[in-house]
Amino acid sequence: MKCRKFVTILLMLEYNTILSICKRVRIYMSGILNRPNKYIREKAVEYALKYVKNPNPYYRYFKTEGDGGGDCTNFVSQCLFYGGAPMDYKARWPWWYKGTGNSSRIDHAWSVSWAVAHSLYWCLKSRGKSDAYGLCGIETSDMDVLELGDIIQYEKSGGIIYHSAIITGFSTKSGKREPLITQHSIDAVNIPYFKPAASKAHFMKILVT
């Protein structure tokens, strides 16, 4: 009997600890999401819908080669930029694209975080945690706080982030609100966010400070 009572007390303590942690997380997220945000979500979505099927000729388009590469993160970065996220060339976590203003793209250059999904993921998270100026990302597990212009990044087995997409709509499934994404590689508009090949989907809130 004493043993059973002891186990019950332990379970109650663990439950209260979990509730306390969840409360602190909600308070933390509320504070972050209420910060002034210069990100113009409508502009980012407008850009995504305009160029998803006809890529902007003033940027390099990365073709998929074999089972790797692709233009998904380059496309998402363009959307973020046109939504008001400033390029950053000098920060600890740089994010930028350099072009000549013409469509030849011969001498274009870019940061790894601009075009590689795994690098963009860590760039956004690191900038968000450090309250960096400009583009920041806050990861959340709560789909209810997602908005148009936020992004979803996909992880495969082994922990590698391999794909990025931007949220351009929402649908209701079994009474639950779920995001629709627009993406490159493979180019698609307002498709369901779920990807069977991914081991995990990372929901990233976008902030521009």
C-alpha cells in the first residue's frame, strides 16, 4: 500500500512538473509572438504564388539532380526576402543572395543558408534564439499559431533537414485547421503539408525585427 501511494505521489509530481513546463513555454511563446514584426506575410505569399510555376529569372534556379539538390530553399528564401526580411552579409549567421540585376546569373553568389534547407533551419533557429536583427525563426509544435508566410521544413531519418516550403493557405481536416504549402522541387501550389517520406515536420514562425 505504501509503495502504491509513493508511486501515485511521484506521478502527481511528474504531472505537475510537465504542466509547469508547458505553462512556461506558452508564456515564452506568447512573449515572442507578440514582439513587433516587420514581416509582410501577404507579400511573401504573393511572391510564392506568382513564381512557383514560373521561377523568377533574376535568380538562379537549382535543378534537382538524382535524389539531392533542388530549388526548394532558394525559393523559400526569395519569398522571405520579398516579405521584408533583409539580407545579412556580416552576421554570425549570414543569409544573402548577390546578383547583378540581370537574368544571366553567371556571376551570382549566395550564402549556404539561402539555398540549403538544413543550413536555413539552423540559421533561423540561431538568429531567433539570439534576438538577431532582421530575419529570425521560432520553432513551434503548435499548428494553431502558424500563419500565412511561415515555413515548414522537413527532416528525414538521420536528422537531416532536406526540404523547405512556405505556408500559403489553410484547410480544415476532421475539424482541425491544417496548413497548405507552396514549394519548388517538385513545384506545387497549396498542397497538404504532410509528407510521408519525412520523419518530422518542423514548424517555423517567421519574425523580422
